Amino acid sequence: MSQRPTIIDVARVAGVSKTTVSRVVGCKDAPVRTETRQKVLRAIEQLGYERNALAGGLRTDRTYTIALFLPDIANPFWPEVARGIQDVLEGEGYAVVLANSDWDAKREHKFLAMSRRNRFDGLIINPVSVTNAELVANGIPAIILSLDTDYPDFDVVGSDSYGGTTLALEHLVGLGHRRVGLISGLSRGSRQPSRLTSYVDFLQQHHIPVENELIVKCPYGQEHGWRSMKQLLDLDDPPTAIFAANDILAIGALQAIRDAGLRVPQDISLVGMDDIYAVSVTTPSLTTVAKEKYELGCQAATFLLERIREAAPERFRRHALPCRLIQRTSSAPPS
Amino acid sequence: MSQRPTIIDVARVAGVSKTTVSRVVGCKDAPVRTETRQKVLRAIEQLGYERNALAGGLRTDRTYTIALFLPDIANPFWPEVARGIQDVLEGEGYAVVLANSDWDAKREHKFLAMSRRNRFDGLIINPVSVTNAELVANGIPAIILSLDTDYPDFDVVGSDSYGGTTLALEHLVGLGHRRVGLISGLSRGSRQPSRLTSYVDFLQQHHIPVENELIVKCPYGQEHGWRSMKQLLDLDDPPTAIFAANDILAIGALQAIRDAGLRVPQDISLVGMDDIYAVSVTTPSLTTVAKEKYELGCQAATFLLERIREAAPERFRRHALPCRLIQRTSSAPPS
DNA sequence: TGCTATAATGGGAACGTTCCCATTATAGTG
DNA sequence: CACTATAATGGGAACGTTCCCATTATAGCA
């Protein structure tokens, strides 16, 4: 067993009771004389005492630990979001640990079980496969990082992908494109991805026929973007412009276009989504729909704190951050 | 307080003692009759009991939690390494949490304190600023992800960057280059980065003068790679080839070269290191020194398990994984 | 000065496990 | 069948906190 000093050792050295030490270590607004506090602090310093979070957590049922569940830390979108979350939560005394599920449903469920066993105070999660019911059953305050309507019992915060998709299509159609391909990600469960809904709505409103062969769904991942693009290029009448559901897919698509000996934007225009750093330095640099990643993290963290402190409104909130179009050099009028 | 069922509730329902329940939940090799075990398992199922890791950890001083400290989850190098670590450790019943310091020394130290308070069983760390002495004082088994000689009291595992640098230079000098620039990362503390040492050694062995103006040190980060490259291009007699300490820097350098209106490899050859996925799809694709990322993670995890179980040799180990050169299209003979 | 209100401190139980040790049930052996 | 070795089970203490409640010290006020 550890021979680390306990609160009792400190109490003995300081010549006070363990309760007093606990008061000094814990809440700073506890009633303890300045002189006594000094004695305790000196003893803590001298012994190198550190609070045992396990014991404290067992007693109080609060661990001041928050877990962030991500499907894919390799996507540069998330570190930015994580930064916002950490900045807010660490400022309030919480530690943020990251759980990377790698798109693996089983691993995600294992993390969920761990969050219960270890009594995490809260969760911020971009779900891969976990359902609303499972999250409710989990019993830990949670915020969903996605504007998914599948989570009625949680605050959800995300970027307005529907609106962002409209921005991208307005841009491409405004340039004169009529055959716009969509490389859509897969959404969890049976729901239709919001980008796809938006795509269909937009085309219908602008009286452009929706052709199924121009729509490809695939998992998020550069190689899948490559393959999906290949599929679109192999059509008898391939699209003149592409909107990809995120930048990772767009980079894959860009590569496929080049591999086919075509040029961007002369032969095909390409627009991505997220505005990860990498797409500003590809050749050509990519036009993309930017999301406010850092703010997303801050907002999610703020909502979570309110839930933990039971200072949140009864009704669950849906916070959509606006997207904006960043025009670079990958989009141009059709030739 | 939580109304979750405890081991005692299970014991009551199953009609046995809490000790017996503990035996069933814990070590599977404990002596308990099959019939009794069934009764307990049924009760657990019925009540939805889950072990409280806080209470258990308090008693045993083992939490089956490992923390992975990374400076920068945005670097695609790490997810690969993390995958290896997770695969090994989760297989042995450990949970892996990720702590992202974002190159922030203060945050790294906060994580270190957290690892003590929360009694993590082990640490795998690519250090930003934490010293050997601090890690020893931390008292938790740790493995260093880097072949740094600054950590004599720990097993270190990393790729042989010294050898990898030699591979890169053999390649470039073999192509006929004599003015090879080095974009070197910064190393922690006052030590000389191994890539720089290797660079100097190699040039001297090949009787090529070492010119300080061809050596630029900068933090790891794409924008720093860009700036460093700019600086090298502004020389009166710029290099004909560049070796960048990692692929992120190389991508930045590539961008700077293009921004200067020069071509790779016709005007300047460029070689990176790590072999992250992105450099296989840049234009041109980058020649790079590949590291065995997944194996790196597996090895570190294996070493850590041995330390935790006190099954490791007394002497600290230094495990260097070999690098190999991947030739792509960014390197060619000087014109 | 004496009395009360409040500030400051301490003792002990509780959180949910695990583990030591003691006890009882079962099997093995002559 | 008695006796012993071992298997199976249970009771209680301990891990290091926090919090309730009780007690004592101090300050405020007439």
C-alpha cells in the first residue's frame, strides 16, 4: 500500500484535527482561523501531502473528472474543439480526459461503463453508436456534440451543417453548376444525414433534379473520400462540382480527381466542410464551409457545467453555431 | 448520494455474504461453488450492479487506469501510436485515457498531479517539459515515448531518429545534393536533437562542410515549418535539398516552397519523417522516413505492463525501432 | 461583567470495496 | 467411521476522505 501522507498525518503534524485539515484542503470559504490555516498549510508543504481523489470521490460522489468521447482523434477538427472544452472546464477545476473510440462501438460502450464505474462527473460526447436511452441509463450528465435530433434528453451543441450545406450549394450553383455531386458521411442509426437533407431540399427549391447516382454515402475517412470520388468520376455523365461532407473526405476526393488526370477547379470544382488547417495548404487550397470549432467546445463545456450544477433549464437545449463559407481556389464556374 | 446498488445489496438478494460477491466480481480464480456463483451473477444481473471503482481503488490502490500524455493530438503521428497502446492495454483490462497538453508545460504538470491524486496505475508519456526527477518523484510506473537519454530511470521506447536521419541524408547525398538544409525541431531542455547530431555526424563523415545557416530550429507545427523554409529560401545560396524533422514541418516547408514559386523536386528536394498519411497524398507526394507507429505503441504498453507487474528487469531498457525510407516523388537529383 | 450569538474546532460515522482471519462444509484417506 | 486436509463461506477492519453533530473559544452587547 502507498506510504503517502494522509490527512491524518497532516493533522498530527499541524496539531489540529483531520476535520480542520479537510476544511483547509477543501472549500476555501470554510470557517478556519488564519493562524490555524497557516499551520495546516505548513504541515502540508512539509509532508508533501496530496489529496487522495479516490477517497474523496467515494465520500462525495464527485470526482471533478470529465470525459470527452471522440470517434477519431486523427481528425484535426477535434483538437480545436477539445481546446475550447479544456479551457472552460480546467478553469473550473475539472480535469478533462479523452476517450478515443476509433469508430468502434464496442470500445465506446466500454468507455461508457468506465465513466460509470469511475464516477465521472460529466461527459461530452460525439456519439458513434450510443443511443439516447443508453445515455439516459448511464445516469451521468452529458452533452452531445452534434445537432442530432436523436437525443431528445440532452443538450446538443453543434454546427449548423444544414445551413452550411446550403452555403456550399448556393456558392456552387451560383457559379453556374447544375450537376453537383454529394459525398455524404454516414450518420448513426437510420436517420438521414442533415447535409443530405439540405442537399435535396436545396436542389428541389432551385428546380434542379435530384439524381441518386450523384449522391454517395461513405464512412468519414480520407480513403473513403477517394473511393467515393472515383465512383462519381466513373459515371457516364460525371458531376461538374462536388460538395464533400467534411474536409477529410474532400482531401481524399481531391486526390482521386488528380489521380484521374483531371484538374481542380478547371475540370471539377470541390468544396469541403470544417475548415481544418490542412485544406488551406493543399494544392489547390480548398473552398470550405468553416465551423467555429473552439466556440463549439466552449459552449458544450458551459452547458455541461450548468447541468452538473443543476443550474440548467429543465428543457433541453439545442445550440447551433452558424457556418460560414471560405472561398479559396478549388471552386470556379464550370468550363 | 447515488442510489446505485452496492455489493451488499447483491449479497442480500443472492443470500450470501458480501465477501462472496466480491470474490465473484473480482478474481475469477477464487474458490466459490458454481452454484453460488450463479446465484450471485443472477443477483448482479437483476439489480444491475456495477463495481464502484473508487471504493475498490481506495482499498487496493490499483485503478486499472493508464494515462497517455501527448503534446499534440493534432499530429496524426500519435493516433496510430495510441492505437497500439490501447490494443495491448485494453486487452489486459486497463482503460487508457488521453491527456493532451497542447505543448503547455503547466498543463502537463497538472496532469501529472492528477495522475497521482487519481492513483493511475501507469503513464506513457511523450514529455514536453517534465523531467526525469519529476517523474521519479511522481512515483507511478512510466514509460517514455522518445529515445531521450534524459530519462535514465525509465524504459524509453522510440524510433531511431538518428538512424532515420542518416537514411534521409544518404538518399539525398546519394542523389548528388551537397547543400542540404535541416529543419530541426526543438528538443526539451538543453540537449541537442538527435536528428541534428546525426546530420552533423553524417556531413562530417562525408567531408561536407556543416554550415550553420542551413540549420533552422523551430517548434513542431506546420506554420513553423513554413517560416523556417522561408528563412532557408531567403539565403544568398539556398539549399538544393531539405530534410525536415517531421512530416508536419515538411508539409509547411512544401507550402513555403510553392509560395515562393519554386517546384518540388525540380528546384528543391524535400524529405520528411514519420510517414503520416497526409504526405502520401500531397502534390508531390513526399519522400519520408517511416516510423513503426503502431508497434511503438505496443512495445511501450508491453514495457509498462511489465513495470506495473514488477516483472521487468532492474535495468531500464532502451528500445529503438528502426526507420525505413519511403521514396516518393519529392526527391530527385539537383538540377 | 455576564449573557448570548456566532466562529472555530474536534470526534465519529459513513462512503463501497478488499483482505485477513475464523469458521463451517465437503472430500479424501486409512 | 473417525480424522484430517482442503474447499467454501462469512465477519469485521481498513483504505482516506467528508460531513453531521457536538463542543469549546471568541466576540458583541447591554
